[in-house]
Amino acid sequence: MSSPDTAPGTVPDISPGTPPGTPFGIDDLPVRDELRGKSPYGAPQLDVPVRLNTNENPYPLPEPLVERITERVREAARRLNRYPDRDAVELRTELAAYLTKTGGHAVGVENVWAANGSNEVIQQLLQTFGGPGRTAIGFEPSYSMHGLIARGTGTGWISGPRGEDFTIDRAAAVAAIAEHAPDVVFVTTPNNPTGTAVPAGTVLALYEAAQAARSATGGAMVVVDEAYVEFSHGESLLPLIEGRPRLVVSRTMSKAFGAAGLRLGYLAAHPAVVDAVQLVRLPYHLSAVTQATALAALEHTDTLLGYVEQLKTERDRLVAGLRALGFEVTESDANFVQFGRFDGAAGSHEAWRRILDRGVLVRDNGVPGWLRVTAGTPAENDAFLDAVRELRTPPAAATVPTPPKEQSA
Ligand SMILES: Cc1ncc(COP(=O)(O)O)c(C=O)c1O
């Protein structure tokens, strides 16, 4: 209850000696030092006709799958008085079957672990293998949550180098690993936001360098983030886990399975890694409803992978369309395309705003001179290409207020 001298809606400061009504914010809380001044992850969720900014799959789940989810969830609902299967054995078995069928390497339930989105997989990995006094490296620009989750788990973050063309220069990356001797190495392939894939040879070189740099402390973990691999022209790096117990492949159902709202990510690795992450997972972390829904989606894998093929065609059409309009495009193996160049950070932000003026939301990841567009439906991609065609004409007056600058990928 408010005290009598507190105006409705104001937040009273309970520190002794602070005048009533003094504004109270995040900086007044005893937030951990490494979180001070940082921004939360936040791609804008604006209500515009065409949203191509968060690498989602534009196709809603097909109706027969929606029916199957309903059936499976109804069954699960009858048992909601009980905790779910803590080890998600049925789901992990089906995920292992999917990986075996599509990833070029046979894995079993003992190799697979699942969590609420691959963000939670990454968090569990960092809680297990990072933490205070330890460090992780990623080659930036890359998926910004690797660094944010590192900070959230008290793991020091090292920003490793990437070449002018946004590929990982093997020698420079090996040198960075030798210099910093990180406990965890992130390799995102295809990379977000650039779309670039990393060759197996580079991952192997980084793995060897990481083991050598930390040989005195039992080696380092290498996490290959394959969130977008189903959209790739090339193969999954899943076979690399064979004989490499410190290599983890992380995956998600958010992109290829068109189930971002489901929150289901998973990893494949040596069984010892699966045992290790269970030291930090919360008991019953994966709800019965999540497990039931994911199992239903896996029953419809072939249909969902059919949509992936359409999106790959659309991605290639975006690349060709942008190039025909005179834009530079980074080679993409993902369901999105990085394009530019604009005149530095101000130029890309201005282009972002002009595209938004045309009702199309793309992503300004904070990579100066570049923007990222997710492959949508053919109609959405047409709207995008029309909008960028207009970038070639002189700017009109802004009709949408410019939001604050956001952080990278
Ligand atoms: C490279 C990469 N990894 C992981 C994720 C997280 O995916 P989710 O938590 O939805 O599984 C994303 C999301 O955009 C991503 O781009």
C-alpha cells in the first residue's frame, strides 16, 4: 500500500534519507557490475505490414500440424498435475533421429540435450563451462546473445576478429585463441547477421588451437551454433563431434521448423557434455506442453523442410534482386541477407528508416554501412525489393520517428 505522502503512480524510494518522489531506476539497484550500462536484447517489435527483422520463418504451421499439436497438448494437459519428463527422453530420441537423418552423422539420445530455445542451451553451456574467472570468445559481428549470455553468467567476453568480407580469417582467429586462451569458443555457421558459413577446416583449426591454449586445464569447449544450418548450401558440421568430446553443435526449432514461438533448442555432443549441462539445468525446465508440441512438429519434419526449400529459393532471389539494384550483398547460407553499403552507421540507419517508411521492417544490427533482411514470403520480398528500389531516389521526409539505435545481431 502507498504511504499517504506518495502520489499515485510514483515509486517511493525506500532508502533512508532519500526525499520522497525521487526517481528510482536500474542504476539505483545493486545490479552486478558487469551488467551496468548494458542494454537488453531488443529487436524492435513494430506493428508494420512486412516484418523481416528477426529471421523468423514467415510461414505459419500447416493446419494438419496445428491439429496434431492440439491432440498432443490435450493428452499432456490430462497429466499436468505431474511434473514433465525431466530428461525429455522421447523428445531427445526424436531430435536424435532428425539429426541422424539430416546431419550426416548418427547420434543417439545420449548425444542430445534440449532446452527452451537455443538461447537456453547456450546459457546452460556457459553456466557449465564459463562463469566467474573464465572467458568466452566469439568472432564479431556475430549473434550478440553469445556475449550477453556470457556476461549474464559472469563469463568474461572477448570479441575476436572477422575479415573485411565478414569471413573468419583462420590465422587471425587461431592467433586470438592462442593469445586469450578462452574457456569457450563460439563459431556461428551460418553466421548471424552476415549469413556467411564457416568451413569445417576452420572449425577444426580453432578446435585444435583452443585445446592447445588450455591444455593445462583440460581443454576448452567449442560451440558451433548452427541455428540456420538447414538453409545452408553446404552440410552440417555435426560429423565433427565424432572423436572431439569438447565440440558442441547447437540447433533450434525456431527457424527451419517455423516454431520460434515454441522455444525449443537442442545440442548434439559427446554424452559427457549432456551429463555436464544437467548440473545446471533447472529441474523440469522443459514443460510438458513444450515437449508435446515439439514432438508433434517433428512428426511433420518433411513438410516443414519443404518450406525451407522455398525460403532458400526466396533468399537467392533477394540476393539476385539486391545485386541487380546495385547493392553489395554478403554471401548468405542463412534465411537472411546482409546488404549495403550505406554511408557508415548513419547511412545504414537512414536507409533502415526509409525502408520502414514503406512499411517494411528490416534489421539495423549496428554493423556500420550494412542492414539485414530476412527472407519472407514472395509477396513480402517483393514489397522489400520495391522499398529498396526507392532508396535509389532522393530521400522523402520521415514519417516514422527514428527509434533509438539498437545493438548488434
Ligand atoms: C545464431 C543464433 N543462435 C541462436 C539463436 C537463438 O534462437 P532460439 O533461442 O530461438 O532457439 C538465434 C536467434 O536469432 C541466432 O541467430
